[in-house]
Amino acid sequence: MFVSPMLLQRSEQPFDDESYITELKLDGIRLILSKFDNRVQLYTRHNNEVTAKFPELLTIDIPDGTVIDGEIIVTDPAGKPDFEAMMSRFQSRRSFLENRTLSYVVFDVIQYKGKSVTKLPLIERKQLLDEIITQDTSLVTKVKYIEGHGAAYFDLVRAQGLEGIVLKRKDSRYEVGKRSQAWLKVINYQYEDVMITGLRKGEFGLLLSFLDGKPAGIMEFMPQAERKELYKLQQVVSEDDKFIFIEPVKCRVKYRNLTKTGFLRIPSFVEWKKEF
């Protein structure tokens, strides 16, 4: 049974508020797990059934008639989520990754024993999770949280190079399929000055390079006003079947982290670094 998950709004800064709980933002794939008629089914947030991809979870010991919400992650030897390893595992269907651990980290419950619990306050749903998952294991575990202290928690996350934090109102209901201000994410963005060196043909994308000339990947997130500015002032140098190459234009971008190939992960435009 699929239930469209509640989604996060973005907050630019962490904050301290005792009416919120603070959780680690997990760098993996959102996964809805349901168990009805003693059969487990797994769904991504976009309603793609992926039950066959994770046979490890098919014998999970939870009450029948339960739907839970969480993130499936792969951790590296240091215990940090490794998104690239997670995607490799997701795409390959392999059940084993050397020196990596697959974990389903649960943070909410949507149905319990056949009844919807979405109208219960979050803090009460957390208590239900303690009844559903009575013992945390390396495969299935509940996310840890603290009350308030968002700013200090974010400082720790930033120091460890982790993705960010999530701030959730203790009294929040589970708003099925909605993006709610009751749940906020604060991303630990990295910042970099780069050069725009080309425009992708077809679907929008900008070819980036680092200031030393090394490739930095593709940027797909840029405000419309800035796109128009770039199109108006670009100086075309050459082109091939995929890109129109231009005189380099300097800008600042924010991104999640560097990939193993050295590219920026999900870069997005921040500001120009060159006077037009």
C-alpha cells in the first residue's frame, strides 16, 4: 500500500525552539514500507514499487496493517551515509556492498494495525514507533532525535560534513502528500566559485569548470532572470552535438558535496562573480 509522504520545506538557517525536535537529515532514498496480509511492500516517494530491490526488508517484524516512513541509506566504514553507494546498490539490485552497511532508518508511522494515525501529534507517533520497532538493528532502526538545540546540532553536522538537519514541530500531524512548514530542512551547503563554460542543448544545463580548469559537472538550477542574463550576454566559442561552448563566466554556486569523480553534487546558482 502506497501513501504519498509528507515533504519538507527549506529553512535557510537552523534555530533553537523547544516546540521542535531535531533529527539528522539522512542522505539516502525515501522509502515507504507497508505490511498488509503479512506481505511487505516498498515504495519510493514517487510511488515506484521497489519491493524486489531490497529483499533484506521483506521479513521485517512489525504488526500487520502498518505503514512506516523512513530513509534507506548505505553507510561507509566510518558510519556516514554514502549517497553514491546507495544509488549503486539501488540500481544494481545487489544485496551486498563491500565495507558498506544497508540500513532502513524509520522516522514516522502513517498507519498502525490498520488504522490511520496521521492526526496524532508527531511526538505520539514517535512513541508508537517504539512499539512497532522494539529493538534497533543495523538493518532497521529508528532515527535519533533531540528536543530543540537546532543550531548546535547543525554545527556538529557541518563539522562532520553531513548533509544537514531536519526540524519538526512536536505537535505536527502527518500531512499526506503535502510540503509543510511544520517540517523544515536545513542543508549543509558547500560554496564554490566556478566558471560556466557551456550550455547543454535540449534540456537546460550549464557546463561548469573549477577555476583551475578541471570539469565541475552540470548545473541545472538557475533562476529564470539569471538565465536570461546569461543568454543575453553569452559569447559563443564553438559547439558540438551536446553543448554550445561560451567564453567562461564566473559565478558562485552552492552544492551538497563532491562526488567520487570530483564533480559538484546538485550545484545551484548563488550569484555572479563577474561584472557584465
